[in-house]
Amino acid sequence: MIYILDACAMIAFLRKEFGSDVVEAILLDKNNECFAHAINLCEVFYDFHRLSGEQAAEKAIGDLKAAGIIERNDFDQIFWKEVGRIKSQNRASLADCVAIVLANQLGGTVLTSDHHEFDKIAQDRVCSIQFIR
């Protein structure tokens, strides 16, 4: 399967929060491909940087890449217009809309813990979503 990890899923994995075992199992399954958009990686970076500094932020990103997460930098005009369409029709952050569009583009599933942002997205079937908790 193809998974697109949002910042919540990556932070849960890195901090060994509830649900991190789900993320770890997905990352370890060789049948899966796991991606994160650079925008979502930026969210992880600034979260760790704000709380623990530059070294911790760099380590967090390095750990994600070592775990097999592939960085995507898609942002051509077709991509960002679709992000804008999704954002205009849903109550989700811009970064979450980026993950949604990437998931739809790759035929994948967004992996998240964020029910606040994604429950309605899942209900409306905007994209495939798997909650880690």
C-alpha cells in the first residue's frame, strides 16, 4: 500500500506516543511505500525546533528518512490549485490539504491521528484515511 504521513502521525512515531506502534508496523512492512510532503516534514521540523532546538529538529527529520519515509516536493500549478480547491471546500489546514492531494495523486492513504481535521474529510470521502488512534 501507499501511505502519506501527516505531521501528527510522524510526531507520534518519533515521540513514541499512543498509535506509534501502528505507524511503526506500516513503516516496517516492505509491501508499503511511505511518503511525506516537504510541507508536512516542515511541520515536524518546526515542532521539534520550537521545543528542543536545531539538533533535535535535524535528528527528527533524519530519523523519519532512516525509517523509510520518502520526501515529496510536488508543487506544480496543477498540484497547488488542487490544494486550493480542497482547502476552499473543507475545514482543514493547508498542510493537511497538501497531504490529501498527495494521497489522491499517488492513490494512497493519509495516515494521521488528527480526528479534528480528518473526521469530516473521511466522512465525505475526500481521500482515503487511516487513523492511528
